[in-house]
Amino acid sequence: MKFFHLSDLHIGIKLYNRDLLEDQKIVLRQIVEQAGKECPDAIVIAGDIYDKAIPSVEAVGVFDQFVRNLRRTVPNAVIMMISGNHDSAPRVNLYRNILEEQKIYMVGMPPQRPEE
């Protein structure tokens, strides 16, 4: 089994008032390209998807495009994500049930009930 492991994407981060979103788009495209070459069975994003608990609309859009491109490029890979300390766990958990149908597991919060 082959894994791609990513963490600390911090999409939307600004350093010294410089917006890095365009640079992040380039890096995320490169990740998608590598995933296409390697064809991993699973892609794991281990926290800090965004740089802020309430990310900008642009940051959410960049992440949405990234996940969409991953799904198109490696359609058989399972994509798994967890929230980190920079993410809002309830927001990351938001579309958990819908995404699960596409083999995309976006878990923001630990299980709350035994059936989870």
C-alpha cells in the first residue's frame, strides 16, 4: 500500500503581510502532479489544512480545487484529512457525511457517539 502524507498546508497564510496563496496554488498543483505519477492508494493530510480557524473564502476555494484535482487525478485513492490546531474542528467536520461517499474522509472532531 502506497501513502502520500501531507501536513501543515496552512492554506491562506500571510508572512510579513505577504499573501502566499498564489505560491500555495503552485505547490498544491505540484502535489497533484506527483500523486498522478505515483498513484498512491491513500492520501493523508494530517492537520493544519488552513492557517486560521475561519479561513478566507479564497483559501477555502484553493483547498476545494486541490481536493477536486486530487480526486480527478487519483480517482481510486482514499483521501483522509484531520483538523489541526489552526483549523476549526467543527468546520472541517462540516461535510463529513457527504464526502465519505466519494472516499474523502474529512474528520474535524473525534467520535462523539459509539456508532462513529
